[in-house]
Amino acid sequence: FDSLRSRVVMVPQEGFLFDETLLENIRYGRLHATDDDIALAMTELGLDAWVNGLPHGLHTEVGQRGESLSAGERQLVAIARAYLADPDLLVLDEATSAVDPATEVRIQRALEGLSAGRTSVAIAHRLSTAAAADVVIVVDQGEVVQVGPHDDLLAQDGVYATMFASWSEQHTNVVESRA
């Protein structure tokens, strides 16, 4: 089990943070990581600007359960932990749920760095996440109803194309209302 745990890492929808600094919370990904290892990980994930914008950078206290951070920022900590752990298999459970669009972009960029070179399974309702996948598995009422690349599924008259069209229309309307 220890070998399995070191090779598979899950980034849950709501990761748990301890009443410690950002640095110590990230270090839970690899307990022997140095401060420099963690700073490098943040740079490689493109999160250094976010960290530098915090009151005390990596030494910022996050509070109980990360209360001083937004939901999206707590996800960034979970992503940084997973990056430090360097797993063979990465499982992302709704990694972009309940975050604002700006934070979603930051999370998506960090996820690209985290997913590079490893097998990743993303459980997602946000179709922007599904669109970036190599293979999409559509589950409807507990049944697998479609499997394939994003573009192939869009070309089919199925559940995925219907969901994506609805999502695209809503996304376009939100963008137009902001303009």
C-alpha cells in the first residue's frame, strides 16, 4: 500500500489544509521537500505570482482548514502538493468546481503543468475540463453512454454534444453580458 500511495495522488474537490503556513501545507505532498523545492514547484506551476501577492508569500498562515484562502486558492495548494508528490497516476476530482473564472484559468494552467508526463483521470462537470482531455467518458444516470476524443463526441448527435452546446451558449451569454 505504501508503494501504491506514493504512485497515485488524488486532488479532491475540497482538500484539507492544516492551521499552518502555505509552505508547510504544500510540504505535505513530499515531507522531505526543502523550501527551495517548494518555491521551484510554485514557479514551475506558474503560481509564483500568486504566492508573491500573498502577505507573507509562502510563509502566509492559512488558518484552520485554510479559512484565509479562497476555495480556488485552497485548490492551488492541493495541486502544488500533488506536484511535489510527483505521482505516476493523478486523479482530479472536480478540481475546478466552485471557483471564479479567473481562478479557474490559474488552476487550469497549474493543472497543465501537473498533468504533463503522467496519466491523469479528471472527474469533472465543467466542460472546459472535458474539452482539454485526450479521451472523454460520458456517464449519464450511472451508465457510460459515450467514449472518445472531444471533437469526435461533438460530431456525434449525443449527450456530450448537447451538453457542450448548452455550456457554450451559457458561456457566450456570460461573456457578452460582461462586455
